Amino acid sequence: MSLQPVIGITTQTLEAVPGELPRCWVMSQRYVDVLTQVGAIPWVIPLTRDMAMLREIYERLDGVFLPGGVDMDPQQYGESRMPACGVTDPDRDRVEVALVRWAMEERKPVLAVCRGVQVLNVAAGGTLYQDLAEWCDAAIKHDYWPNEPRQRQDLVHEVLVEPQTQLASIMGEGRSTVNSMHHQGIKRLAPGLVVNARASDGLIEGVEGQVDDGFLLGVQWHPEELVESIPEARRLFEAFISSSASYQIDAVPR
Ligand code: MN
């Protein structure tokens, strides 16, 4: 019998009124809604410092979803912090890096968006641009922060999906137009990961594992905002859930 796959969704620390209100762990409802729409049982994950407990949670997941969020602490990739690096959340970094590394060891499915693809690259041994001002003179604009008249689902730049990648098998290869709400990006690609999409300025916009790595895939844009308007965006989530359901069936009975 196949059950709906349980998908872990990481959170972010929120301290709405420092010193007055308790610290919280929060995540956008959008991710939970979209994953639920395509058949997941969502499990919102606390940023616990108890790694044994985190492992217990991990063992019960059929897939790991890494959402967007604040910047990664450059310490995670061995660099000192530059002024342009934004707010960080060390508890989130630690939990997400651990979850990705465990999932990579066991080929448990991982889907990562925006900050998530950056976490995936760092967890696998790569580095990031702390700010895309470091990137290149011909850089296109990537930081379309939502405000009037901009919305999160606005398609603002092209990406080229590389042929013969898992992403191409889901979305189709070639040009696609995506939303873009990031000021950091992948600098050095992690060993073992493959680029599956690039922006027109050459910036890496997506990575995935090798053929034998199962579903290990991240994109720099926000497909969760596009599931109603672009069938390819929905197919990305469906493919992740389908792989997570297969992983559950194939897994040793627990
Ligand atoms: Mn972009």
C-alpha cells in the first residue's frame, strides 16, 4: 500500500519583538499549500539544536523540501562575512545542512528553491556569492523584491534549461522565463552536482545530482508561485512527490 509521502519543510527563526515576544519558527503557507495540493503530507520542521531528535524526524520523512529564506552564514562555506551579506539564521543553516547531507547519503528525495538551492550547493561542498554585485559586469537583475507593482509570480528573466538533465525531463529543455527574488547565488559548484539551468548572464539557476543520486534538485527561482500559471512549475512539485512516494515504497519497512 502506498501512503501519501511525508515531506519535511524547514522553517526560519522569527523574533518579532526581540526581548519581548518568544522566538518562533515560521514558514510561508504557500509551500505547505502547494506540496499538499500535489499529494504530500507536510511536516513543518523545528530548528532544534538536538541533532538526535532531528535525526528521528528525518527518519520519518519520505522527502525533504528546502524553502526560500534569509542568507546562509558564509562561515558555512569557509568565508568571512562581507557587508553586503544579509540577515542570517545559524539554526536554520545547521538543520538544513544536516538534513540535505543525510538525504544525499540515502538518496532520499530533495527539492530546493531559492535559498534552498544555495543550501544544497553548500551542503555538497560548494560556495556562494554573498551578493550578486560580486558576480559579473554583464549581470542581469535578479533581485526583484515584491512590491507595487511587482508580484512574486512575475516572470522577469530567462533561464536556459540544460538538455539531458532531470530538470529538462520535467520542464522541457531550452528557454523558459522565471521569477527571481535573490541577491545571492552559486559561486563554486559543489563537486558531484550538475548545472541544470543558467540565466542569460551565465549565473547558475539550478542544480541537480548525478543520474544515480535519485531526486536531488534545486532551482534559484520560485516555482511555488507559478503552479497556477505555468504547468512546468507544477510538474516539478509533482515529480518530487512521485519520487518521494517511490522512495517510501522502496524503503525498508519501518
Ligand atoms: Mn534569477
